[in-house]
Amino acid sequence: MSADDPIHNPFRENFSSRQNPDSCVLVIFGATGDLTHRKLIPALYNLAVDGDLPTPQRVVGFARREKSDEVFRAGLEDVNRKVSRQGHDDALWAQFSQTITYHRGEFQDTDDYRSLAKKLDAIHDENVALGNRLFYIASAPEFFDEILIGLKEAGLNEAKPGCWSRVVVEKPFGTDLTSAEHLNQMVGQTFPEKDTYRIDHYLGKETAQNLMVLRFANTIFEPLWNQHHVEAVQITCSEHLGMEGGRGGYYDKSGALRDMVQNHLLQLLSLVAMEPPTDLSADGVRDEKVKVIRSLRPLIGAKAVGENVIRAQYTAGSIGGQEVVGYRQEDRVNPESLTESYVALRVHIDTWRWSGVPFFIRMGKRLPKKATEISIHFKKPPCVLFNRQTSANNQNVLVIRIQPDEGHSLRITSKVPGSALRLEPVKMDFRYRTSFGKASPEAYERLLLDAMAGDATLFARRDEVEEAWRFIDEIEKAWHSGDSPLPMAEYPAGSWGPEAADDLLQQHGQIWRRL
Ligand code: BG6
């Protein structure tokens, strides 16, 4: 065999021979909720517009309110008109919406699952291609157990001969390790792990998927991707929104650490820091990701947490010229709340590759803009030739913009034209929109298709979720127990967060990137 002969290429194999999504009935529990209206149905509609949705296809919305199919569809249409990525076409919607029906049911009432089973059997009898069932649990988390029990009692967890039956579980997947283990046990008693899809919509974002391609389909980055060349890594998720739409009630029980770090940001971290997987199978990738989370140096006790984690709440301020109230004044938030709307962490991954490299993670509500990015800060060049001119400013930085304006940029140092020797940082930039000429699909589009195709690579596995909670629980414990609670800093809405978060980086000669 010559060196030019094609070799086993896991990327090519996986991408070209990925199973096609199967026709199925998607049953959504919590069908009258925000997620169904704003994310799931628009995702299906856009897949249908692109011709990517397998046909035939059906959606059955299951919820408690009394509604006819027509009223249910009209409510979905209203929202789709406002949020659909590719706009709303009346004729296409008329056709698409015929595939959606409503089933009124109480989550705790077995009879309602039995009548659902009858309805699904009738759909199957009408069309043999519709024997596959995808149960999407998008309800409030307190109903997860009841729904799983109901599915089991009605035998809906059992696949029909020659068909499949799968479950998608939305976040929050537990509120701590104990509740996540309980939920995993409940799910495990109802569906095998291979049919369980724990959704983390950040994994469905195009740029998050591209992280593995950037690292392992290029030769220039991976040799530098380690403690010898990387000084620090930053992961930032900044949001300008506060507690709109009555979210305060949920959020005040959760906080930034549980709401975003335990899941989305630790998932991004694991994609940045993992070793190359041996193949691109779901378990091949997840085996490597979970090792990263398991290698996080635990932050145990008030001292470790106090030194490495900053929590804060926003006070009144202004965003985009609009005055906004402080966190404690938000609707449905306890006026004496001790829940953080901002968190910044310094973490270490105790592996050979990352020994000594700090990873800085921050997430905040009511920051100046909505943006998520990862930046890899490389070590400074030796101070030999341009020593007086070498500053943090001409450190090479690779920025991976997860959203918006998806793309990558690489900061390099260049000579300013002219007779004097002056150095300045310049940027090499790649933008998805410019290079590929179209907007990326929404995360839910990709994830729904993957669940229909039986590909769990972009879904969290049981051990990943539990390991992430193990790490997060210690921080929550240090915050909420003990006689002298750790401080809660403040930041005005519209600012980049509390000063204390800057101190985390200072001793490493770093500053947070301005997004
Ligand atoms: C959700 C969180 O999981 O993700 C929200 O519960 C957050 O608080 C949202 O706003 C952010 O998602 P995205 O895709 O808009 O960045």
C-alpha cells in the first residue's frame, strides 16, 4: 500500500455513512411550554423546509390543558412566525402543521398514557412506516418521574417489533448529584442507555461540533494544544437577558453555576481539553469527554472555593440604553436571594496534557451582550529579539466564536508598516457566514435528527452528567453551608461582571477578553 492510498478515515466514514434519520412519531411531553413553541416546532419546521425531515413524520403534543388540534397548531404557528430561522411560509406551514396533533393528558394518570398508546397504534396502523417512537420530555423537571412511570405502565417504552422507542430528556438533568443519580436510575429502569438521549443543546451548535474538526482535522493546532504551548484557556458565555418571561422562579432555585456551567460550559470544556478519540462513535467520543470532567481538580471546602470561584448578582443598571432592575428586584426572585446570576471559575485539569494550565470559565446574565466564545491563549514568545515590545497584547490567541458571528480568529503579531519597528496584533479571521454563505442550523435541528438517526454522540452520557454534578456539588456545598458564607459580589447590569473576577486571572498575567 502506498502512502497515498486511502486509509481508514473515521471522519469520512462517520460523516458520509451516518445513519439516515428514521420516520417516527415524536411525542412531546410539555407540549404547551416555551421550549416546544420556541425551539422544537420551529426546528422541525425548518428541517421540513430544507427537505431534511424524514417523511412520513408525525408530532403528538401531550399536555394538561384542554385544546383542540386546531388551537394547538394556531399557537405554534404564532410563535413560528416570529422565531423561525428561515421565515414562515403559509403554504408550507399549512402542509407541515397537518402532521401535528394534540393529546390532552395528566402526567400522573396511567389512563392518559394508555389512550396515547392507542393513538400511536392507530397512527402505526394507518402507516407502517410510523412504528418508531421518540418521546421528548420537555416538561418541568418535577414531572420527569411521573412521565417515565406512565410510559412504562402503558408499555410505551417497549419498541414494536422491527421498530425503536427512544427517550429524549431535557435539562435540567437533576439539581445535584443525588437527584441526577435518581433520575438516571428512573430513566435506566424505563429505557436502555442506548435509547436515552440527554440533551445539551450546546453540543448541537455548529461551532461546538466544529471543535473536534478544528483540532483533529488540521495539523497545525494539535501539536500546540498542551501545557508546553498554552498559557491559559478562557470560556465565556455572556448574556444580556435577565429574568424575562417569568424565568425568575426557575432561575432563583438554580443559579448560573447549575443552569449553565454544570452542563453547557463543562461540555465545551471537555471538547476543548479531551484527547483524540479512537473513533467517532458515540461512546468513543464520550469516553474521552468524561475523562476530562473526571480529571477536574475538585474544589473542596470554603478556602478552595473562595480562591477559585467568584459568584455575583447584578444590581440595577442599563443595557442598550434601557434601564433595568437588579436581580433581587426581578419578578419571582426572592428579594433576599443568595442565588448567583454570574459565576467565574478557575479550574485545573489534572492530566499530563494540561498540567499547570488554568482554565477560566465565566457565565453571567445582564452582561453587555450575548456572546459565547472559547479562547486559547498561547505562551508568549521568548523575550530576545522584540523584548521591549512583547506584552500580553502580542500573545497569540485563537478565538473560537460559538455564537453569534460564528467563526474562528487567530491573533498574531505583525510589524506596523513604516520605518520604525512597531509591533501590533492583527487578526486572521474565518466566518462561517462568509465562507459557507449561509447561516448555521439551530442546535435543535441537528439534535432532533440525530435522535431520529440513533446517533447519541452529541448527547450527554449518564457518567458525564454525574461527574459534572460531583464537581459542581462541592462548590454549591461551600457556598451554602458553613457558618460564614462566601461573599456574593455585585455588578451593575450592563457591565462585564464583578472586579473580583478579574483578580482570578491577574496572578496568571491574564485579563478577561472583551467580547
Ligand atoms: C439554557 C439556560 O439552557 O441556555 C438559559 O437555561 C440560557 O438560562 C440558555 O439563557 C442559553 O442558550 P443559548 O443557546 O441562547 O446560548
